[in-house]
Amino acid sequence: MRLRTYEIADTKEIIKLFYDTAHEVNIHDYTEEQVDAWAPANMDIDVWIKGLGSKFTYVAEEQGKIIGFGELEINGHLDRFYYHKDFQRKGIGKKILEQLESKAKVLGIEKLFTEASITAKPFFESHNFSVMKQQEVEWRGQKLIKFVREKLIEYLLNWFNLKQ
């Protein structure tokens, strides 16, 4: 597996990965109507290009195939964070998160936060993200349960330890 920065040419494959993951993985925790609202069949590629390009977006690929991606905003928000349905529980998410955390440290970000799905809740728990609150969000007329989670970046603590 190789991690790299997002390129515009990745967009169609990322959209497909997002759609497939929602419809084949998240479907275990949400209804078909909710998943259809979350990841509709017809997504606007220009909106995705703008969104992916406006953040620090990293792509995981294996043998030329995109198997995951994650986005970091300058304020520490992890927006979209998905990996391929065939690569669940294989360390892909961990590698993407490590890259996002590394970038956050370089940027001096002190806290990461996200709105994790029910499906992603165990992943973020295992990577020391605390639940701040449960929320109900509405997308295209469907209400979905999400969890606002956050994690303090440990680079300050590590820096102080190095000075001692």
C-alpha cells in the first residue's frame, strides 16, 4: 500500500469507493433510505473535486487501485474518511489516520475532530477519539445518527518529553 496526496484524476474512483462503502458497509448500521441519502447514485463530480482539493486529502492505493482516502481541514476537522469495502480491518484506516495526524502536527493543529458514523465508531474509539456528543443530522430528508468525536494531538507532550 502507498499513501499519496489527492490528484484530480482520482475523483471518479474516490466517488465510487465512497458510494460502495456506504452501500455495502454502512448499510449494516443504517437503512437503505438513509444510505441512499448519504451516498446518492448521482453525485456531482465538480463538487467533489472542489471539496477534495480544498483540504489536505490523502489517498491510499494498492497496485494502482484506490483503497481509501481521508481529508483534513486546516481547523483539525476530519471530513470524509473512507476505505474500500474489501479492505476493512486491514490497517488501511490506521495508515490514513497516521498520515492525517502527521500533517496536523506539521500544521500545529492541537485537536482533531470528526462526526463519525455508527459504523466508524469502533475505529475512532480504538484510535483514542473521545465521544463529545451524539447528534442527529439530516441529509436529503433522512435523519442519521453520528458521533462528534475528538482527539488531542500529542506532539506537545512529546516535545516536552524530549526537552527533559
